[in-house]
Amino acid sequence: MHTPASRHVFSRRDFLRYTGALGAAATISSSLAACGGPASTGSSGSGGDKDLITAVIGYGNDQSWDPTMTASAFSMAANVHIYEGLLDTDPINRQPYAALATALPADVNATTWKFTLREGAKWHDDQPVTADDVLFTFERVLDPKANVLIGSFFRSWLDTVRKVDDRTVELVFKFPFPDAVQRLTIAKIMPKHVFGQAGGWDAAKGGKAVGSGPYKQTSHQPKSNTTFEAYAGYNGPRPATVKKMNWLSIVDASARVAKISGAAAEAQIADNVPYANIDQLTKGGLQVEGGKGMNHMFLMFNTAQKPFDDVRVRQALFYAIDTKKMIDVALKGHGTASTSFLNPENPSYRRAATVYEYNPDKAKQLLAEAGVSGLTISLMAVNVSWISDCLPTIANSWEAVGIKTTLQPQDTSALFTKMDQSQSYQVVAAASNPNQFGLDADLIMRYNYTSGGTWMKYTKWDASPAAKDLFAKMDAATAEPDAKKKVELTQQYLDVVAAQAVLYPVVHTELMTAWDGHKLTGVRAQGYPGINLLQAKRT
């Protein structure tokens, strides 16, 4: 999920940003730093500033802020308030609406979509939004050399973007792709005059944000907080509902809970609420609600290292895990054992042909068939609190089938720096949630399973015959015009992913959000990391 400054090649640290505090961001440009120091976090307590929403985010704000490259929970959530796509979608039901564009496409099966930009739309430096900005953004998204994170969500179906006039653009598809309506929200349009300058993309990565949305960034203090204020020049469909916002980055769970607890609570809302604190916060008068979605813990294997090149060994390690115990003890019941790469609530979900129900005898059998005994595993893991809670169950389960296990939880940045540097590993446990980008199965799979993509480079698997066959099946499903056949083809390749168990979820979890309903209205809990306050109001 970081982007090397040279070629903007997408790497893992930019990819898993939302799982915790990842590596240090690039230095903020002097113009951004001049916005001022950290805003006071104490003015929003009981009876505080009614023009201010103070939020506590359980993820780092010091990862990439480049909308084309980031998967950081903090920056992605913030960017929704700062930037706009041609189209955007509701954060909960994913219904599309025209954002920078004036209307939704009239015919979603057409292979050319024409959009007129909203008259009077301006960047936060008061410069007008033009068609050149749209072209600038999509040229980067589609550029295989830039290889940005969101590129894999577009290159399979979008051929080119053309300028008609200063306020009109045409998107030309390779084939009909109705899912583009929701997909376009991912491509946040960025100002060419700002980020097209030398060093512009590095500045975006480091925290510089200039959008056309309802809120503009006023201060950015990595590892501390980011502040926003309503942009007076915004004339779009979802105007700012408060004058100011202060988002605190607090990765430590106990400190995060403390900020929203008690009569003198400094914040009105917090995401990533630990399951163990739900009763405490509810009894304290807060609303605590969960959102089910794709959020999951996955295992990823280095298939270049024996015996993890053997599919039977990978399968055995999944069968050996007591997922019921993990859900009951570590997740306090707020989880579901994975029965597909997709979570059961996904529209394309179907129980996979291979399901890893707890079966230690089968695990032992598969290990024996693979000729493996006396296996010792070092399980590297991100130090996200709920992932750490799950690790003892994995270790105990593997020990029970004769596998000596050493747990190595560590800072997310440190873990993926090692992998970016091609240091060797055996197995990694980490968190992921592609629902940040969308719900359709094609998008979710391309987040992880893309030929030449960062995840596949980590697994050392994507050059294998099985991987090439999978990628071909995915492309066929993407291009299939018949909706029913598309679902059938999608479920076929999901079965391949389940059987191969190269990168695969163990459990899907529920994400919890807490807020003070006496001070904040219009909040909806979402099933992916971060928050959305575009319709929230102070009371």
C-alpha cells in the first residue's frame, strides 16, 4: 500500500493501509503544512462546539492519500468527503447518483457513455473543474506503467476517455459493462493543475488533498489528526452538513474507546469499536451498531517455499482451524466462518464447492498425503487488535494436528516492508475488506487476484498454470453480457479460488461503529472500515 516515488508502481503497503498504522507517509508540501498545527480535540466534549464533528478513526492517517493508490481506511473515508467521482454511490445501499456529472447514463448497456460536468463545479483552490481534469485522472488510472491500485478495476473494460468539449467527456468501453455505474465512484477526479505538476503524485501520497467535494482539508498531522471545513464554493448534490470536522487517528483500542466514553467525551463518533467494549458503551448511552460485509481475516501463503507449493498443505491448514472457537472467544460472536471468498450478504454469494469446516482429521490426512510431518510454521500477522485476538486459536489448532507454530504479530508497516523487499515468509494473517471499493464480485476478486498485482507477487503464484486458468475465467466472466451466465461464470472461478487456498478468508467479521445519538444524527454503520458523515448533523 505504498507507492515508490519513481514509477508509482503499486505496492502492498498502499494496499492494506486500512488494517493499521502503516509506514510513514511522505512529507507534506509546505503549502499544506502551513495550514496549521493539530486542532484542539477538547472543544467538542459535552456542550462543545455545535459547528464541529469530532470523530475517532481506528486506523492510521499517515498512509497514502492518493485516491488512485490508497486502500487506507482513514484516507479513503476522508477522500469521499473531499473528492467526487463522475458518479458516486450511497455508502450503505450503494445506489448511484450523479456527482461531478449532471446525470446517470441513460443506457447502461451502451459502449459509449457521455457525461456533462456540473456547471460551476470548482476545486478547493477555486479553479474550475474541466474535462481536462477528467482525462488527466483516467489517463493515470488506465496507464499500465503507472499500475495504480484502482487500475485493475477499470483496465479490463474501459478502453479510453475522450474530451468532447471543456465540460463534456466520453467513456468508451471494450464491451457493455453495466457495473460501471457503481465502479465509477472509485475514480475520484483530481485537478490536473495541482497533481500534474512535478512531484504532484508524491504530494498526494503524502497527504495533500485538493478536491471538488463538500469538505476541504485544512490541516493534516500524520499519526495525529486531520481537519476539514465546509467548502463554500461547493454546488453539488451533497453539501456539507457542519462547518468543521476533526478526525483523530487513534489505533490503540483502549485510547479510542476512552475518547468517546463518559460525560466529558471529546468525540461524537468512533469506528472500529472492539467487541469487548460494546456493552460498556451501550450502557453509557451510546448507540453501537454493526455492519456486515466483506471484512475478513485471511491467510496468505508463499507458494515458492515448500511445502506451501502443495495445495494439500494449504488446505490442511484451513481445515485444522477451529473457527467456531475463534468466533466465540476472539470475536465475541461477531463473525461468520468463511464458506466462500465472498461473504453471505454479497449478491453473488454461493457456498463454494470447497468449504473448510473444522476437520482436524482431514487436515492430518492431507498432510500425510503430501508427505509432510514435523512441520514448523512462523505465522506473521498484522498487529490489528482483533487479528491478534484470533491468533492463539490458529496456533492451538495447528499444534493439535502436529504443526509447531510461532506467532509473529508486528506493525503492519514493518510486515509489508519485508514483503515489498522480497524477504522470505511462510504464512501471513491479515485483515482485508474490498467493500471499501464496491460490492460486485469482479471488483472484489481483482482487488486480490490480478496477474502481476501486488498480492499475487507476494504469493509467488500468479505464473502457475492454475493461476493463468483462473485469470482467464475471470476475464470471461467480466465480458459476459448475460447477467445469469455472468453469475455462473463468477461462481465457477470462486470455486477455483476456494480450492487453491492461496489467499483465502478464514472468517468474515462485523464492524462496529459507536456514536452519541444525542449529539449526532444521520449516522449509519457501514460494513467496511472508516465512516461517512456526508449526511450526519450535530444536534
